[in-house]
Amino acid sequence: MVSGTNQLKLLAPDDKRRLADVHYYDGVLLLAKSFPNAKAMRFVEWFTNSDETIDGESKSKACALFESSLIDSIEVVTVKGL
């Protein structure tokens, strides 16, 4: 994976696209590891888990959603969006 950050336009509740900073895989790991506590370490374990576990399947599905065009139709900050 590529490390660093990027910007992505996400659909806001007012139906406008807003730029948001997003991290690549390595950037997420670096950020999580900068918080030395149990919750952050559990997140790192989940994030780096293999695809054969329930958490790994969730990660695979989230990546597939992110790469598809469906991500653009999700209502941000709404129950429907969840």
C-alpha cells in the first residue's frame, strides 16, 4: 500500500461535496501507534488482521465499498448512512 495522506471529496448533509483528509494504510497504522493505549492497540490488531476472521472480512468489505461508486451515495452523518 501507499503511505501518506490524500484528500477525498465526501458528500455532506447539505448535498455538497467537501474535501476530507484521509490516510492510506501505513498512515492509519502510524497514527494509531502514536496513541500508546489498549484501545489503539486493539484497533491496530483489528486493522491488520487477516481476511479469514470476521474482522478481516469487515475490512475487505469496507475496502470494496470505498473502491466502488456506492461510497458516493452514502449519506454522511445520518442513521441511514450507517
